[in-house]
Amino acid sequence: MIVNEQTTGNNKTKTMSSYLAPLVKQIPPSGIRKFFDLVGDNKDIITLGVGEPDFVTPWHMREACVYSLERGMTSYTSNAGMPKLREALSQYLETQFDTKYDPKDEIIVTVGGSEAIDLALRALIVPGDEILIPEPSYVAYSPIASIGGGIPVGVETYAKDQFKVTAEALEASITPKSKVVILCYPSNPTGAIMTYEDWLPIAEVIKKHDLIVIADEIYAELTYNQKHVSFASIPDMKDRTILVSGFSKAFAMTGWRIGYMCGHPELIAAMLKIHQYTVMCAPAMGQVAALEALTNGLGEKDRMVESYNQRRRLIVQGFRDIGLDCHEPQGAFYAFPSIQKTGLSSDLFAERLLTENKVAAVPGNVFGPQGEGFLRCSYATSVSQLNEALERIGNFVYKVQKEG
């Protein structure tokens, strides 16, 4: 039996944690989940923390899944995913985002977008490779890169630039060890987007330094004043881009865990090998629901996006009325207000807001050093909840300012 480490004579028993890889022990738990877990079942807390639609998956998508179960569709699918789903994805991406992929050997259906990112990094990284990540960034990129032996390198972005990555900042971060750039636009946590004109100088830097791009476009459908521009659609970028997306955000299918990745056949073949040995295939029932979403669910998707747009305008104006600077997010469903005027750190602001005024939001510093002084607030919740949250946040800010 293994017990806590102690010495008895010449014998030393080990703690269980001593068996863990040091790298894994060093990785902190998700800062987003920390605040989500603090909320628990407390009904008095309004949560703006977790990036999840407040909509239920539309009924006809759920019904397609139920019908597939009734027909006994409970077996493995092809490792790469159901052929019909890959064909539908190929058509959808070409129609919506001007990116054409062969469903036979350029698309894999994954267990959420998260698995796709993990597959891409594991297939590409040699220990010591540097992975360039514009920050503030989604919390999972750096840990996954580190687990694969890579070295995550933050690329600074700023509110004055609407949190867009610039060619100058990217160039300044590149070294001879640089290999992969992760580009997440629309951005989690800032809601920033990139236009075609924004992408062109980035593409030149990518070509100049012969880099590979992982384009996390999970929020591609959630843009408000202009259409999303996929990095893979930029001239000469398709072959050096691994496009990652999924159904969680746009189709309100977070729990179904259906994502996908697209890329050059040689890259996809390598990632498919890892996928085969780790998860075999994405759940068949979820793939059926995803196919229904692409076939008959675009109208519901558009209606959800319009609802987010209304809430987006509400929350941004609400923060500005409170006196907090807030750039206008053009994508995703997050606002990223500055709380620097309060004099509190992001951690302390979020902790006190939760305990004193019962609003859960995510401190900006969990998204990297560039997020310090900001707060991520998801507006994927009801208008009534947003109004109440804004009132509570306003009361909290007023109280903090009086303390000062």
C-alpha cells in the first residue's frame, strides 16, 4: 500500500504524487473552472463565467440523435468521422467561409475542438519547439503545448488595437525555435476579430519564417458587423494552416463534444493516427446531431447569433455607463472590460465581486499576463440576468471607489 512519504529505518515509502510527471504537476488548473466551481449550486449567483450558450440544442437536432438511437446506430463510425458529415462540412466551409477541403482526406471529426487542438500540437511539436500564442488567449493553449514538450511564447496584443495581433508583435516574438502560431479569431476572451486586410501582413510573416498555423475558429459563426474571414482563405495559407472548429458555440452543442479539423492531407493523416489510438472516433450520436445542424439548423444558428448581438450591445453600453472602459467585441460572446480604474487586481476584483455582490466572472490574468486589469464576462445569458449583473457590478464598483 502506498502512503504518505515517511522514513522507517532504511525504507522510504512514496507519496502518490511522486509518481506523477513533474511537468503535469506544474500545470495549474483552469482559472475558468476555478470560478465556475466556486459558484456550485448557489442560486443567488449570476454567472458570466463559463463560455457556454444559454440555449438548449434545437429540438430537431436532439430528435435526430434520438431517432438514430432507436435505429440502433450505436457502433463506431469511420475514424475520421461519418462520410456524410465530412461531406456536409466540406460544403458548409466552402459556402460560408471560402475554404475548400476534400472530405476524404482533409477533414477529421473530433471530440470537440479541444481534441483537435491537442492532436495538432502533438503531431507537430518536437521538444523545444516554440509555440506563438497571441495573448490574452484561451487558457488551454499553453498547457497543451507544454504537455507536448513545446515552449509557449506569448505575443502581446492591446486594447488600443482592439486586441488584434499585429505583424510587428508577431515578428518580434519569433526566434529560430519558432514553429507553430495559434490564431484564435474571433477571440476568446476579448471578442476581437481579424479582417482580410488585417490577415495579409500576418500571412507575410508566416511565409517569411516558414511557420505552421493552428487557426482556432470555433467562434467563426459568431460575428456581428461583418463576416468572419478564415485564415485558411488567405492566399498561400491553406496548406500551412490547420483549421479547427466545432459545433459547441454556434449550434449550442457544448455537451455533444463534436468538433473538426481540416488541413493538408499529410498533416491530417498524421493526426488521424493519434486520433485512432486515443479516442477511435467521435460519438456516433453526436455526429448525427451535427449533420442535422448543418442540414437544417442554419436558421436557428442565425437567430441565436442575433440574440447574442442584442446582448452584446447591452453589456458593452452597461459597462461604459458604470465607468469601466470596454472595447466593442465584434465576435464570440464575451465582453472584456478594463477594471484598472478600480485599483484592484483582476483576481481580487473577481473574488470580491463573487463573494460580496454575487456575480461570477473570470479574472483577465488567467488568459495570460496581457489580461491583467481586465475581466471576462460572457453575455451568453438572458437579458434579465445581464441587467441584474450589470446593476450588481455597478454597485460593487461604486463601493470600491468609495473605499479609495
